[in-house]
Amino acid sequence: MFPTPEESPFPVQTSFYAASKLAGEGLITAYCEGFGFQSWIFRFVSILGERYTHGHVFDFYKKLKADPSRLKVLGNGKQRKSYLYIQDSLDALLLAIEKSREKVNIFNLGVDDYCEVNDSIGWICEELRVKPLLEYTGGDRGWIGDNPFFFSRY
């Protein structure tokens, strides 16, 4: 559901990474209730910008620089991804902290736009001027903790 309401229930967690994020939010809210702290919890889409060092965009670029003839793609390439530029993320953080007054403030930071992994591949290949053979591993998930992107308006 997009935009995802902050009070939306979470689905079953499919990775330790996702479960640890959820557990962290639980600890933060418990400390706020127990000790009177104020907190800001931010849930980000993927962030792009200077000093970007991981994720499929970085990985594809690095792999294609090393071997422009082929690219192994986890999943079917149709996974949807949403991105936010780093400066926009920082601006949102500062604005949220300045304007919010609740004991626990939760924000989903993202945009109402997405692209497919195949789009990213196309843009990277165009920039590098390469035409690799694409080798897909198959399936709608790129990795064990990857969840198919659901996009709808409420």
C-alpha cells in the first residue's frame, strides 16, 4: 500500500535483517514509554547518492566494469525498487525532527515512484556503453529477504 500508513501492521519477517529492524523499533518505543524519551523512527526506501557502496545499482556497475560481456541478475529482473536521493533524505530527517512533537514519531521516507531492476540495468548499460548477456536466476525475489514490492493507493 502506498503511501504506507505508519500504523500498518508488518508482515511475517523473511530475514534476520528485517526482523532486527522491527525489534529495534520495539526497543525504541519501549524506552520512550518507560523512560520518557522522545524518538524519531525512520523507515527508508533505498538511498542513492554520493558514497553509495552497496545494493544492486552499485553491484551491477562494479560487475559490468569488471566484465562488460555478461551480468548475473538475482531474480527475474522485474523486482520493483524505490529510491530516494541522499540529500532529500537528510532534508526529510531534519524537517521531521523539527516539526514532530509526539513521544514516538514514525516516518516512512520514500517517493511514489519506482523502477524495475531491468530499468536499472538498462540505465547502467547505457551509461557504460555495454550490451552484456543477462543471466537471470529466476523468481520474483532477488535474495532471501527481498519482498515483492506492493504498490497501491489507499
